[in-house]
Amino acid sequence: MKSITINLTDTQWSALQYIVDDPEDWFKGWATLRANSAAKDIVRLYTDDKIEKGESITPVGTDAIVKAAYDEKIILTVADANKVDPKS
């Protein structure tokens, strides 16, 4: 499991309190929802790729499919994609 720590100024924290009841809970919720959405996208991309190639889908579950998608180079991290095709 990964952990992320951020530092905010008192002003930034106060500004967040203007838009959300609990900024820390909001950040955690946003990160979790965004990661889950990305995982669903990866599962779709992996499944579509396998179907188009007529290959079987052997990994079971989201965790296994995300790992397989990276291992089989069906997807790349943004950092790796930028090394291959850096934006000018």
C-alpha cells in the first residue's frame, strides 16, 4: 500500500475549508475514486486488447489485470510514455 503526504499552508487549508467540510477526507476520497476509475479504464483496455487479439484473459480480478496490463506492456505509466514520445 502506498501513502502520500502533502503540505499545505494555513491559507490553503482555510481555502479548502471554504469548499469542503473536511479537506483531508475530501483528498482521500478524491484520490481513491480517481484511482478506482483509472483501474476500471485499465481493465477495459486490457480486456479489449485481448478480445481483439483473440487471446484468453487469464488474470482474475482488478489487481491481477492491472498488473498484467503493465507486465504485458498493454499500458504504460505516464512517465514511461513520455520517455517514448515526449511532448514538445
